[in-house]
Amino acid sequence: MTELATQPKQPNWFSRLAHPGNFMAWTRPLIMPLAVLTALAFVTGLWLAFFRAPLETENVGTTLPILYIHVPTAWLSQFIYGAMFAAALGTLVWRHPLADVAARAAAPLGAAFTVLALFTGALWGRPTWGTFWEWDGRMTSTLILLFIYLGIIALWRAFDDQLKAARIVAIFTLVGSVNIPIIKFSVDWWNTLHQPATLITSTGPRMAPEIFLPLMVMLVSFTLLFVTLELVSIHTGILKRRADSLSRQAAMGSAA
């Protein structure tokens, strides 16, 4: 009875699935199909946007095609941070090594999509609102999100000890998550140039079906692009950590 009580606890199925080695084994075959699916989704979305949907409307004029890039990138800028928030909990609560790698891989992608969201928003704003930039709640909080992403990337590179860096970055990520609801609800809390929610409302989407469909397809396309790039980045991060570990072991062996 005592021997049974002292036996080490076996890892559950989720821990085995998320182990870096196992993770690489079951996700490696998914990368190419995901890449093909992403390309097909983009082709479909762009075809719908430029050949089936109107290229301009009375409200926004000829800037309508920008919508199909701006909305998905703005969505991903926040969605990726939500994924990093979950990874930060994995680092601090469960101390899972894959959470560290996933968080580090996601930060540059989040920064890139946030830059695209700000850039396309500026292109939209100039002809629509008469200005490239306005310090309203949505724009300012999104810019702050970009600075948070850049701060996280800098923190990862500031420490040689990646385990220590992971804990510090995780805490910083949790603190920075306060900005996400500010971005989401800024249009409701303050006067802003941005219109209220149009995709998800209590009465359904507030846009014509011929615009809504290509927008949804582009949202799926950009999300698939993120998932594909994230998987590739995680694989690269795991291999890099293995290489660094082998280099340290070789250095210690030669020193001994």
C-alpha cells in the first residue's frame, strides 16, 4: 500500500499531448494541410470581396476593400493576446515548458497584425473621416497594445536565462491584459470615430450579406494564417531550445 502511495503521479492525457516532443510529433503533419487550407481560404475570400461583393458603398465609398484586411487584423491583434494570456497562466500556474515557447512565438505575430490593423485603419480613416489618426479610445488603446507587444518581445531578448524571462514575461502579459477590454469597449465608453459593433450584436450583423460573407471568410483566412505561422514558430522555438541545451551540455563537458 505504501509503495502504491509513493509512486509518481502519471501525467494526464493533456500533459502528454502538450509535451514539446509529443506536440511536434502530432502537429508536424498538420502544417502543410493548414497552409494549403489557408491559401484556399484567402483565394475564396478575395474572390468574394472583389468579384461578388460591391467595391464601394454609400457610407464608406471606395475604401470598402480595406475592411476585409482591417477587421481580421484588428481581431487577431486582440485574439493573439488572449492566447498569450492563456500561455502566461500555463507558465505561472502549471509551469508547462510548451506555454513559454508558444507565448514567445505569438508575440511577434501579434505585433505584426497590430501594425497592419493600425496601418489599414489609417488608410480607412483618411477618406472616411478626414484624418489618418485621431487620439480616440480605440486607436489609442490599440497603439498601446502594440507597445505592449514590443515590450514583451524586448523582455524575451533581455534575459539569457529563458526560464526566468518566461516568468517575468508571463507576469507582464497578465498585467497588460487590462488593455484588451479597454480596446473592446472603448467605443461604448467614450466618444469615438469608430462605429459600434457591427458583426456581433444582439440583433445580428449590421451589414449587408454580400459584405458580411467575404468578411467572415477573410476572418477565417487570417485566423488560419496565424495558426499555421504559430505552429511553425513553436516548432522552431522547440528546436532552438534543444540546440541551446545541447550546446550548454557540450560546453560543460569540455570544461570538465
